[in-house]
Amino acid sequence: MIDTASSTPDPLPSGPSSAVHPVERKEVLFHGFPASPGICRGRVLVFGAAHTDFNEIDPIPIEPSEVESEVKRFQTALEKTKTEIKALQNRMQKTIEKRDAKIFDAHLLIVEDKLLHKEVVSRIRSQLCNAQSSFLLTIQKYINAISGTNDTYLHERAGDIRDIANRILRNLTGDKDVGPTLDNLPENTVVIAHDLTPSDTAMLDRRNILGFAIETGSRTCHTSILARSLRIPAVVGMRNIAGKFANGDEVIVDGFLGMVIRNPSKETLAFYKEKISRKDELYNLLLKESSRAAETTDGYRVKLCANIEGAEDLDQVFQCGAEGIGLFRTEYLFMNTPVAPDEETQFQIYSKLLRAMHGRSVTIRTVDLGGDKLDFASASAIREPNPFLGLRAIRLCHEKPQLIRTQLRALLRAGVDGDLRIMFPMVSSLSEIEELLDIRNEVMDELRSENIPFDPKVKIGAMIEIPSACLIADALAAKVDFFSIGSNDLVQYTLAVDRLNERVAYLYRPSHPAVMELIRLTVQAAKRHRIPVCVCGEIAADPRFTPILLGLGVLELSMSPNAIAEVRGVIRKTSMLASENLAKIALAASDPEDVMVLAKEHIQAVAPDIASILG
Amino acid sequence: MDQTSFSKDFVVGNPLGIHARPASVFVQAAAGFESDIAVTNLDSGNSADGKSVMSMLMLAAPQGTHIRLVVAGPDAAAAMETLSDIIEGGFDEE
């Protein structure tokens, strides 16, 4: 068993300067894997660590006459907590998956638990303790029971109970500083944990989190992806660190080098201060170039687009100078809802987005979910042993024909409001595209006969993310108006690696020559048929890959808005000639790692400033 | 009233053990039955009311814990089937 932070007497930080260490602690360096670039300095919050108040509680006596008002106060706090959780649950539904959202059901069940309620109320009545001490004494018993096991995992998940206990306590006392919950962190917090679940990360208080370091994970795990999209530094794969930190420790997270420094010395602090200001400067400089064309030194223009999930991301899209939306995901419209959104609701959303983009291209992907993720479809949902290889996305058009028809109607109607492209995910064979085009034609006939205005010229594209689609790209290209390569799934399906599975995640190599070859085949087929091809996966957002992709013939990239500045910066320093050379080497490489080394060297040579912020 | 009762032993299979989320998956299902539902941690001897999430958490059962599920009541057979599936399916966790 590791030495958990729960045994240290440090109080939780309520601000950057609240930690008081009786003895000066030495600087200690911990190594992990860099997951998200950036550097931050803050105070540690060990997720799952005990709140000291839960360990040393004195019963606060009350008069018999106060019993009923204390009981009432406790019940009011529970009600308030329930309302809060439901609001949080609603907010989170858009960003996390159904399975992960179950944590809120758990929180609600705890608040509604009869046993907990009974125990607290009987403590108030029989022992004449006030509401919060009765509650704390009760909850302490539960937390101790869980912490009493020797199981690290279970220890950490006690964090869920602390989270909910702190929430109830805050509502009982009205004190905002009672204890942190993940969605209500102290200022300048660096979260250290064994692991953060997708629901943990989705809840994180984005105003106050500066960075995090976790024991599990890889560069491709959900936490790393989130960190990069939030632009906060993160280090993952740090073995046994949670026990080495106490709440309130001062810490530096270096997301470039994959290092976490506890109690940094004056010299270290000065060094990093200088480093941080240089990077901020560069990033702002790159942002200033957002109106410049993404053009190589030898004159090749690249179209840079943004991936977004909702209209709330539009400000960022404009700020970074994206030329369009390369991927608008529609999954959140269909998740955690008892009924599928109707045509009118969808039409309004798509139309608003198109109008906001003022004629710039917008690619909307039809719903890309497994049947199990659709609440309203779940009556017939079967638990699939291999959901990634199962009934999902366009494959649902037989079992749920109305799903795709309604979405197509709404999209075609919205098409009159801008430059819309419709993209079908998970295409694996020609007949699927033929079938979808038939459905599109039927839907257009319907709209025509109903005299509803729509745009018959809306472009239809195939998402290329299954190796079979790359290998028949010529046949597909003859049928569709554009291709969009979804690199995340393409890598996953080509290499047969589940990138969320820590044990095999090291095999997830986008630079694998097989992946490069499939991209090349797809681009060549698109060129022969004179249709555009875009890359919209993670590699499109990784400046190290930019020259290789250009060299393979990709002249359209779509990525998270905040990655655009760096990618543009690299394009403006690179020549197509050098890019084509890099692509040739990548295609012939025997080891994916060699390709990455080369790609890094290239950036180091042409854009050392950008290389320095990539770490 | 028909007081059929069933009992079955399991080993907790999901890596994180019975923490808040799996406990609530179990409790939500258990709440749908009229029967009394009890879960015992055979390693520690603690027992829990299968319809209370806090009680289930008190089992403090990490992966590998031996547990016994006892259901008694009019719909005991159906309850045993549903709840067995949940436990054997790793509480719907990865």
C-alpha cells in the first residue's frame, strides 16, 4: 500500500498562499509523460485525499428545543444539494457519455439515501448534536470504512463521497470554503490523482484549475485530450505520485518535459518564470498572425478549419482565424435525452450555426454513436462485446431509419443558410454510401412534395476512418463530393489498438507507415476524382505532423480551434518540397518512432520557437 | 406472502471494486424489486442492505472480494437474475 496523502495533517488550500508547512520541504522532481504542453505553478489538491475535518470532529451540542430546527436545516441542505446535482447533471450531459454520467445518479442516491438520513436525524435527536457535526460524524464512519481497505482504487473513489459530503456541508453551513468539490476548486489548483474519470474531468472547475498530473493514462487518454483542449499542462503515467503530495503543496507542472516539481526552489521558480513568459509571448505572437494565410514558403495554400461541438465555441473559431468548420459533431444532441430531437429543433441549431459562419464552409457529421448510447433506442439496445466494431453511426440506418432521415431533412433545409457539407461517419463499403445517397434522394423528394425549401446542392462526403474505405477510396470518391479522414479511428482500426486501454496504448502510433500509406491512398484517389480531402483527427492538431500531412497531399486540416495558431505557424515556415521528402521517409520508415524524431528535428530546424512550446 | 429466497456467491470483478457508481447501479436495480435484498462481504463479514447506496459502500469491497447476495420475497427469482447479471457484468463498468 502506498503512503496516501490522507495521513498528512495539511489543511486544504483555500488560496495560493494558505499552505503552512512546519518545516521547509525540499524540492523534489517527478517524471511522467508529457500529455499536454504548457507550464503552470499552483497549489496541490490531491483528489480523493481526506478532508481533515472528516477525521477530527467534535460533536457540537444543542438544546433539546433546537432539535427540530436542526433536523429541518439538514433536510433543507439535502434538498438544496439535490437541486445542485441535478443542475450539474444537466450541464454535463452535453460533454460526457451516458456511462460516465452515472456518477451523478450515484451522488443523487447518496443524498436521497434513507439510511444516511435516518442516522443523521437520530444522532441529532438522541445525542443532541447540531446538524453538521451529526452529518460529519456519520459520513466519517463511511469514509473510514472505505479507507480501511488496502485497495488503492477504492481509496481514491472515496473521493466521490468526500465530494458529495463537502457539497452537503457547504449547503448546511453556507460556507463556501468548507471543502473543495471538483466543480468548485480553490484558486490556482493543480489536481493530483491516481486517475480522473471522464466525469471527473468534465466537472473540473475550469476557472481555477491550472494543470494536473495523474498516475494512470497515456498521451491519448481522455484526460490528456481534455487537457490539450483546455490548453492546460498535464503530465500522465506518473507512477505512485499521489501519496507523495499533500494538499497545499506548491508545485510546478511542466507539460513540455513531463515533469512535476514539488516545492520548487527559488532558482527553479526563477527559471520557470522566464520560460513561461517566453511561451506566452510566442503564443500571442502566433495569434496575431491569425489573419494571415496558411501558406508554405513555396506558395501552397492550406485551408485550416475548426472542430467544434456547439455554437458556444464560435468565438474561439473566429479568434483563431479558422476558414470554416471542418467537423461539427452532432452526438451531444442525441445523448442523454429520452426522445431524439425533432426535425425543427435540429434545423434551428444547424441553421443558426450556418448563418453565424457567414458563408464559410461548415461540415456537419451525422450522428456517430453506438445504439447503446441512444437513450431512446435503448429498449432494443443489446450490450455489445465490441461496440467499436458494432452497430453504430450510419449502420443504424436500418434499425433506426427515422434517425438519419430526420437529421438529413433538417440538414438539407438548413443548407439554404450557408455553405453546408454533410459528412457520413463509419463508411466501410460502397453499398453503404449508395444506400445513404438513395435515402438523401428520397428525403429531397419528400421535401419537394411538401413544398419545404431546401438546398439540393448540399455536398455529401464520406468520413474515411476504416481501412477498408481507404482501400476502395477510388470507388467511394466517384460517389461523394469530399473526403474527411478521421485519423483517430483510422489509427485505432488499422493497428487494432484501443487507445483508451493503457496496456496497449503504446501501440497507438499515428506515424505508423501503414497509417501513412492509407492516408496517401485516400488522398491520391481524391485527387484523381478532383474532390477535396481534409484530415480532422488529432494528428491534424499536432504541428509535428503538419509537414508530413502536407507532403502526403493533404491541403485541408481541421482541428480544435486553439491548435490552429501553431499549425499555421509551422505551415508558414515549411516548404512543400521538404514536406514531400518527410512524407516519403515516413512511408518507408520501419519504426514509427523514427518518423517522430525526424518530424521534431524538422520543426526544430524551421520553427525553433514553435518547437520550444511543443516541448 | 410467498417468501421464496435465493442465495448466490460472487467475486467482485470490476477493477475499482464497489465504489459509489457501481453501488448505485446495483441499488437502482434493487429498488425495482419488492423482495428484501442483502449483500454480505464474505471476507470481512459485513452485511449491507442492497437498497441503500451508503449501506453498500460500507461493504468496502475492492476487486476480488467474495460477496454473497441473498434475496427474499415475492419477486426473488427475478431479482436474483437481474442483480446477478449486474454483478457478473462488472456493474456496467469497463
